[in-house]
Amino acid sequence: MKAQFEELDDQTRKYMLEEFEKEQKSGNPYTSSRLSNIGKEVFPSFMKETILNGDEEGLFDKLNNSNYWKSSGTMLFDAKRLAFTEFNTWYVRGLAKKLINESIKECQVYRLTPKIMDEQKNECEECNKIENTVISVNV
């Protein structure tokens, strides 16, 4: 089962890309400490391609290469986790920008965890606290 990104349309992808590129140009973009030097080099282009045309499973397929990871012992889990969390991060940022630009006043927080991340679903107490709440979109 893959995650369902209900608002993943061309407009949301546009905002996702804008936010991702803004962070890349910031001088201090997030980079997983578990990626090898080669992995750190290829990740931005993989993420950009995925934002434009893919999803978390496609990003996982790209990252599922031992050359991209410091430790092959945890590579599979690390690749799954990074693919899901990074795609989700840019989806949320893009969606937030879309909602603000559309003058939406509220949104409901939900979390549909794909099977590749089932073991992580209950580990984030902070996420569990806000799941299913309706929050104000600050304009």
C-alpha cells in the first residue's frame, strides 16, 4: 500500500518544487547523515525528479542502491524511511503553500502511512498528538 496524497496535483507539485529549490539554494539544505558522498550528490536530482513526476515508492526505487548509503546493513530501512519522509515533507510544504494561496482557512491533519513505513507509525508522539485535528491555515 502506498500513501495517498489526496491533493497531489500539478499545482501542488509546482509548489513542492518551489519549496524544495528554495531550500537547496539556502546554503544549508537538509541532507541525511546516512547517505554516502555519492548518495548526497544524487539525492537532490532524485528528489526533484520525484517531485515532478513520482511518489515515495519511486524515490525509494532510486535510493535502493548500496552505493548511496554509508551502511549496507540498514540500507533498505534507511532508503524506505528517507523516501517516505522526504516526499511527505515536500508534499506538506507544497500543499500548505497551495492552501494559503487559495485562501483556505482550515485543514485537517491526517497520516496514511504506507506499508513500507508501518513500523514507524506509532513512534512519533508529536505526530500522534495532532493526527485528525483541524488546524487553522495562517495567511
